[in-house]
Amino acid sequence: MLSVKYFASLREQLGCNSDNVEFVAGETLAQLAGRLANKHAGSLSDIQQPTTRCAVNQQVVELTVVPVDGDEIAFFPPVTGG
Amino acid sequence: MAMPSEPIFVSVQTHNFCLNEQQQALFKSCNANAEIGAVASFVGLVRAENNIMEAGSAHSGKLRALYIEHYPAMTEPVLRRLCEQVLEKWQLITCRVIHRVGTIPTGEQIVLVMVGAEHRAAAFAACECIMDHLKTSAPFWKKAIFEHDEHWVAAKQTDQAKVEQWSD
């Protein structure tokens, strides 16, 4: 399983802050984003925006990364703190 | 140079902070007090002006507050790593970062960066360097709460350009 977290506008668009999805060996984060967009048809379209960022186990990574079973994945828009 | 007992302090909190108390805490946390020749601090506040949104975006009424969301498991580790890197780069004696989350009304403080160094050049530069990196790498998101509606704030390209100036 993968634990998926959503923040800010993605969390609001979906209406919940986390998800548990089946782990698919060899799937990149970009492919996972596509799978999540399909799963939540229409309510998570922004996850495939080119500006969407991703973290695996709290480390920001590129969407070409392939996660491993049990990872915590987070999708979010560009940060705006400070 | 004697090393301070706790050179780095990081806090993500809902409550406000007092600049004077933080400066006292900075000295207290640092047993190399006498080595400090310069303290520089930056405080970011919620501006009452509502030009926080991108030009052309529609919003309604005056800005009331900012709502700040974060990624709890990631935020403090990111800020701590940032402080460690800047402490080493600028040979700081101590540094502290406080960032508030939740709903913060206009006029209130959002963020504090305070550093102690031997000389002012390092203190000024380190303070700015921490802020520039915080704005582009720490997992915080701002939502602008107006009188009649609310909108997520978009990241600025100028912030990204600014942080790139620090890359060696």
C-alpha cells in the first residue's frame, strides 16, 4: 500500500487530506498521479498540473521517481510560506 | 570559538511570538554569548493591503487574514536542515526560526528569523538566505481570507529567482 497525502488546493479540491492506494511495482509518481486523477474522476484534476510538487517520505523528489511499497507520498502545489 | 549548547531553535506554532523575548532566548540558549557581535532578525507580517493575489485575479472585499497550512511531518525537519546549512555557511553562532500556522489576522506576525554571528555581514546575509530558502522549500501554503471569499496564494517566480542567487 501507499499512503498518499494532499495539501492546500489539492486537499480542498478532493475534499479529504489522505488516501491509501494499492502499490504498483515500477509505477512512477507521475503515473501514480494519473491513477489518482482517474480514481477521483473530476475532483483531482489539478494533480496533473505541471506545477504540482511531490514528496516521498517527506523529501521533495521529481515525478520520475518510482516509490517503494509502504512509502508516504505527498502531492501539493508550490509552497508559499514566509 | 566556544560552541553554543543549542545553536538552532525551530518552532512551527499557532501562537504569536515576542521579538524581545526571542532575543533574550537567543542569548540564553547560547553559552558563547560574549562571542556574538551582531544579531540580525527578520519579522514577516500579514499586510492589510490586498495585493497579495496575482494581478487580474478576482477577489472580494478587504483582506481579513491569512490561513497557513503545512505538512507537519516535513516542516520542522526542512527548517532545521536549512538552519544547519546556513549556520555552517555563514559560521553563525546561533539561529532561530519561528513560523506560525493556522489563521493569522492582518497586522500580526507570521515568521521570525533571528541569527547571532560575530560580525554584521554574516548576520545580515544569513538572515536573508534563510528567508529566501524558507519561502521556496518549506512546506507551507497561504490562503488569503477576504471579506467575502478566500483564495490560495500562488507562488511567485521572483521568490524562485531570488533563492537561486544563493547557489554556489
